[in-house]
Amino acid sequence: MRGLGARIDGDDGPGGPRRRTFKAASITAVAVLAAVGVSLTACSTGGTGSRDEGAARADEVASAAPAPSSPSASSSQMPAKRVDPIALIKGDPKIGSRLKDDLKPCVADAYPVDTSYGNMTGGTAPDVVVNVMTCGDAVGIGTYVYRENGDGYKNVFMVEDAAVYATIDRGDLVVTKQVYAKGDPVAYPSGEDVITYRWAGNKFSQHDWVHNDYSRAVGDGGIDGPATVAPSGS
């Protein structure tokens, strides 16, 4: 079956000239309407700037309207409420007096303490991880986790051991302990234990454990470096 355009252009039978005349008249009418539309549009660009060409199309309204703003990534982040880590340690009844007495500034008022903030326990404020180290070689001697409790903070996790350090990794508590064999210098332990804890209920439970053995050849000259190759022609 032929389309309407083919039937109008190609028929020379009865009524053929009338169809062609009708087509020509239609083209003329379309041209006149187009010219009127251009004139109205030109008028609408001046004066007060009001629209004279009628109601705006739905797609024009959609393109002009500002896109809905997506939730900011920072809106889901809890503000890092800063605390005084020294005050937490000094006022913690779970920590012995020996460590409290030994916790003194290394230089001026700079204490050997690292503090991290992050959401591990699902509370309304960030949890606080405090690592206490020695002044001389920065070896960890204790790590503590505090959770907001009313107007203060509660100790919900602690490890007091040589060469221990804790970090926050994507909501988990990761505790690293250096492992020393007899005769190991402080700078070169034999290995490490990496233990991951996850908050469950009202306490941290061990979720994962990894042990790494370090190479005995690193740092003590046990293995020579690669041989030096003399340049050709020397």
C-alpha cells in the first residue's frame, strides 16, 4: 500500500490536478504560518521580555528548571567532634597509674599520642582511637578505643602491649602487633600480627587475623645487593 505522499504526487487519474492544487495550497499555508511564527518570536525578544508565543512546552520547562540536587556526600558524614586524648587517658579508670604517670610530654607540650576518629560502633558521634607511644623510638605501648556515652566517653576496647598500634579501616578496628624474636632490634621485628575487630552488640569481637613474617635479610646485611656490571668497552 502506497503512502499518502506518493498517492498525491504520482496520481494523474480522475481528480489528479485537484490533489496537486490542494498540495500546493497546503504548502503555501504552512509557509504563511511559519512566517507569522517567526514574526511573533521576533516581537517577543524585545520590550518587557514576556512570552508572546504562548505557553512554554513541557520539555522547555524541564530544561529550564534546575536539576534536583543530589545529597551531598558530606551530609552522611558525622562531624569529627574533637576530644582531649590526654584527658581521656588520665581520667580512664581502666588504665593503670603506671602508664598515666609515665605519660608526659616529649617536647614542650607535645605528648607521644596519636588520635583517630571514625564510626565503628554506630553511635551518634565518632568513636575515638588513642595510641600511646614512647618518646624515643615511637613504639606503641597501648591502644584505647572510646565510645561516646552521655556527656562523656567510655572505654570499650584496650590493648596494652609492646609495639601495638590501632587504626580504623572502613568501620573496622585494625590492631597491629609487632612480633619480636630473641635478639631482634626494635627497628627490625621478626613479623607482625594484624587483627581485625568488628563491633557486635556492645563489644568488639575478633573478625580476622593475619600474620606476616618479615625477611631476616633486610637491614642486617645478610644478603648482598645485585652485582655491578661494568660498562662495555671499559
